[in-house]
Amino acid sequence: MRIAYIAAIALLAASGAGVYAYAQQRNAPASQAQTARSPSALERLRSFVMDRNGTERAFDNEYWNNHEAGLYVEARTGEALFVSTDKYDSGSGWPSFTRPVDPNAITMHEDYTLGMRRIEIRSRDGNHHLGHVFDDGPRGSGGQRFCVNSCAIRFIPRSDMEAQGYGRYIALVDEANAPATR
């Protein structure tokens, strides 16, 4: 009985760590040394996140503080997922968006890991883990926060979009305030 009680306390303490981890704050941007990874290290991290539903560290990832205009695509398949006009600073340390470029570009699944209910987001075509969606986003933009792992996406600057075959999304990137429906 005593062992079961201790095990339950340990499980609660471990699952609580996930609840508090995403609420971290950092005022200074991560250094280039923190976010730059060798190709093999990036692929190991990408495999951990995208194939095994892992999470990269907050504030220690490439895009959490990116403010450049452009398009975010799935890292492996190139599926268009999010535009920079829908990105905002959530304070979580991960790239956060108010909505996907197309609701059909992602799939959502209930996730009960870490002792809490979350909604996992996956790329539709690649079926890769991207992150989670929460209901604590900006109310004026629908109230959702699509919290995405940087290693699961690739950023295409606006100036390169046409050349890389994403010209049809340029109008969305150029809009100062993206419309409520697409």
C-alpha cells in the first residue's frame, strides 16, 4: 500500500512538470549557438519529435522568435501549414499560430500523455507530429494557439516563396491582417 502511495505521488509530480514547462518565459532571444544544430543532430531531434511525438525545449529552437514574413511548411513533406501573419508571441517559447493556412492541412487527435488532456496536431499528408493546439490563444483571432515544434517545420522567407513553388500563398503573407476565413 505504501509503495502504491509513493508511486502515485511520483507520477503526479512527473506529470505536473509538463504543465509547468510550457509556461516558462524568456526575455532575451536564444543565441545562435543554442538554435544552430548539425544536420545529424537536427534529424535526431526531428525523429524524436515527429516520429515519436516528442517535444523540443522551449526557447531553444529555431523559430520561436522569428518575425520574418513568410510561410511555414512541414519539414519533411513541404505541406504548407502556417503563414507569418498568423504567428504571434505566446510567451511559451515555441512558434505559436492562431490558425493553419488551411484547416485541412492538419489533423487533430486527443492526447492524454503527461496526465492531461491535450489536442495533438499532425500534418495531414505526412501524418507527422507537429505539436498541440490549446484554447488560450488571442480571443480576437479565434482563441486558439497552435503550438508547434520548430524542428517539425521549415520556414520559407517571402522572397523565396515563388521560386520554391509556394507563390499561391504570397497574398496571405502580404496581408497586414489576414481575413477571418479563407
